[in-house]
Amino acid sequence: MPTFNEHGEINKDDEDILRLMLEKQVGPISIPETPVSRSPTPGTQPQRMFPPIVIGASVGGLILLILIGVVIGMNLIKAQTTATTNAPAQVGVVITPTARAIGVASVTETPVTPTPAVTPTLDPQAKMALAYTDGVEAYAQQDWDKAIELFKRVYNQDENYLDISERLSATYYNWGVSLLNTRQYVEALDKFNAALSVEPTHQLALAQQTRLAFYLDALGAYANGQLRNAAISLEELRAIQADYLDSTNMLYTIYMEYGAQLERQRKISDALRIYRKAAKLPLEDVRAAQTRIRALTTR
């Protein structure tokens, strides 16, 4: 029996057919293309055939998807290129020959100009509060110069701010006392006057102003040789405060010089009166005055 191939055609390689064709000397036998139902070989699946229209539609759809993917990819590349061009350059990438060879990029940072720090602006009330607090701290540290500067900022803006008047006048007063203790008398008097200009009723500053004014008057008169005026200023000072600074020793010295001056002027009674004042001063050693008294009284 002749055998058939998978398309239902007579297998031309079949030995029986070849022999028959040679005997009859006829061409290949054409068999109508009638589908032949054949049992599938055991262990194999029957082959399914798809119509050409289905295959064409599938191929067309695949080509369409590929084209869509290409268009989308080109748009993404264009968008990335635009973003890179418009973005501000912060770092530059330099590819060295060595880096190209090994695929490593050396990154060089572009210098960035630092942005100046923005100092917050305080309102006037906040500024006064800050200056007041800093002034109190400087006062506690006896930094009188700094405390005065800070308190004056507040006082110049608002004289009624908290206790700023008392704080400022007290700072001036304490600064004056500090100068007084270091024998800077003129500077000290200036600070007492400043304290009174802020608070005229500052009793301590007023007392120091009065005493120091007498003391400075005595020093000025003594430096100019005006012994009588110097003695009068010191007597007025001691009437207020007998132990103010070195007023007692200073007055004793002036008395002795003034008495000698009166002796040279032949004013013996006046000289004797001055020596007796000197002898009465509360000092440990007044022997020089006593000696002059004895000398004038035994003539």
C-alpha cells in the first residue's frame, strides 16, 4: 500500500509507487487534496493549523507594539536631554584618559559661593530687652563701661522701661566709687554727676558729689599756693565727713605750711591760731604743731 506524507500527498519516496510508475511509465499520480483523518501517533499531540488572517493580525499587532515602544523611548530620551540642558550646573565631570581606559569618572566640584548668613531683625522691644539683659550681666561682672553702654541704649529709647533709670544711675555711681578708690578723682566726680543727671535724687551719688567737690577744690587751691582757701575747703569737707579720704592728714599739712607763711608775714597771732588747729586734729603725731605753739608763746 502506498504511504502518504503529512499533507495527505502520496509519498514519492515509497518504493511501491516508484516501482509502479516505472512499470507503467506514468508521471506522479495527483491525489485530490482531501483532508485525510489520521490517528495521531501515540505520545504526540495533534498539530493545530491557524488561518492566515490570524497569523497576519498577530504579526501586525507585534509590529505596532514595537513601533509604540520606539516612539516612547525617543520621547523619554528627548525629555532627559532637555532637563539636563536646563538644569544649573553644580558639578563638572572630567573624564581623564586613565578614567576612560578603566571606565572611572573623576568628579571635580565647582566652587560654590557661600550665601551670607541672614541676621534676624529684632523689633525695638526685643532689642531693648536684649540690651537690658546683657547690661544686667555686665553689671554683675562689674564691667561698668559695657553696662553703661547697654543701659544707655535702653534709656535713650524709653526712660520708663522697667527700672532702667535706677540701673543706669547705680552703674554710674559704682563706677565712680571704683575710680575714687584708685585716686582718679576727676573721673570719679564725672561719673557721680552722670548718675545724678539720670536720677537727681540718687542720695549716694549726691553725697559723693558734694564731698568730692570740696576735696578737689582743696587740691586745686593747694596746688596754686592758696593755702587759706585749701584749708577752708577741707574744713567744710570734714564738717560733713571727718574721715573722707585723706582729708585729715592733708589738712594738717596745709595748716603747718599756712602757719609758717603767717610767721614769715609777722602775723604771729594768726600763725599761733592755725598751729593750735593743727594740734587738735585726730592724728597720732602732732608734735610739730605743738613745738611751734611753744616757740611762739615763749617769746
